[in-house]
Amino acid sequence: MCLTTVPVKMLHALHSEMTKLYILRLCSWMRVTTKEVSKHETWVTLSTLERNKSPYAISCLPLEFREITISAMDRIELMIFNLRNETAKSYDITRQLQEIHESVRLAFLNSFRDFAGYLGTFGAELAQSRSNKENNHVQNGYMNGTDRESSASMDGDLHKKLLVVLSNIGYCKAELSDQLYNKYRHIWSPIRDNDERSADMRDLVTSFSGLEDKVLDQYTFAKSNVIRNAAHNYLLDSGIHWGAAPVVKGIRDATLDLLHILVAVHAEVFIIFLFFLSLF
């Protein structure tokens, strides 16, 4: 009896270790593939049907990330299910399962954090690219008409791309993270644990919210630059010699108007003071 039990236990232990190793490789594949996919952004927004009626005008990048995550997590879910059913009957694998559960949970959360970082990199690169081109124009001096048209086209393209980044971040924060977390949380938390869910979701939302504020600041700064450049071109590059322009007539100086009011009030107060003084 003992001679047959020992090899069986060894086989079960080997099976659980091999399953654990393969699951860890799947977790690594999920993060590495996400990194590779994130290098290629098309900047083309999807139609309402393509994004499943989501209000966020996203590109295909978040959906590609979603497919990668689902592909890896579905395989992991099936392997853990088989491991529980086949091995747990004759061999205690509680410790191994706990280690696998925690590894899968951390890989899932880190995959979202990685993707948030890649979206943030897009925003930073766009802002840096705009800043570099502005510096080149300043170093080269006055811009001709062709340069202005090129700059305007570049500004419009920059704003569009930053809006795509903002939409992708908002979609991941408000929809995708909650959807996939609820779909796969039973893998690492068979017992319903609302405290753990709240902590995990708060962590993900915080990551995306901080990134969203940063990219929004970049978008606002880019828009303010457009207004600044438009005012600069209108006032300084329009060909008008402001120094030789005639004095504007028919409009009184605001400072003089204020002084007239102060003098009138002072005169009224002085007259009233003399009236009361004569009573005594």
C-alpha cells in the first residue's frame, strides 16, 4: 500500500509544480505581450459598435489589451480548475494553490498598471515632441506662412492624439478594469472578500486617475499654446506697425474716469461737511 502511495503523491506534486510553472509563464506572457502591443498605436478611434457602445472614443489599443488579458486569464482559470479537481482528491495542495492565487492576482493587477504606464508614456512623448518643435521654430526665428500652416496642422494632430489617450485611460478606469476584475476575481479569491476587492479596485482607479489628471494638464497646456500663438500672430505678425498707429479717439481713459468720480465724491462730501459745520 505504501509503495504505491508514495509514487502517486510524487506524481501529484510534480503535476502541481508543473502547472504552477506554466501559470507563471502565462502571467509573464500577458505582461510581455501587453508591452509589445502598446508600442503600436494607430490613433484611429473606433466606431460605437466596435467599442460595444462605450461612451469613450477609444482606439483599438485597449481592446487589444483586453483580448490579451482574457486569453491568458481563461487559460489560467481552466488550469487551476483542473488542478483542484484532479490533485486535491488525494493530495493536499492548499499551500501551492495559495501561492498560485496570489501570483495570478498580482500579475493581473500589474498588467493593468503596466498598461497605464504605457498610456502615460504616449502622453509624455506627445508633449515632448510638441515642445521640441516649438524650440526649433524659436531657434530658427520668424515663421513664414508655410511654417504656420504646418504648425497649425501639428497642433490639431497633437490635440486629437491626446484626446485618444484620455479616452483610453477613462475607458480602462471606468469600464475595463472593473469588468475584468469581477470576471476573474474568483480565481484568487474563491471566498467573496469585499475588502480585498475594494482595495484592489481603489489601487487601479488611483493609478488611472493620477495618469488622467497628468494627460489632461498636457492637453490644457497644448490648447493654451494654440491661443497664445494665435494672439501672437494676430498682434505681432500681422504687419501692423503699432508704434506708428494714431491715438485712439472717442474713448476716455479709464484712469481719468476713475479720478473724475473720486473728485466728484470728494466735492460732495466737502459741501455736506460745510453745511453741518455752519449749524454749530
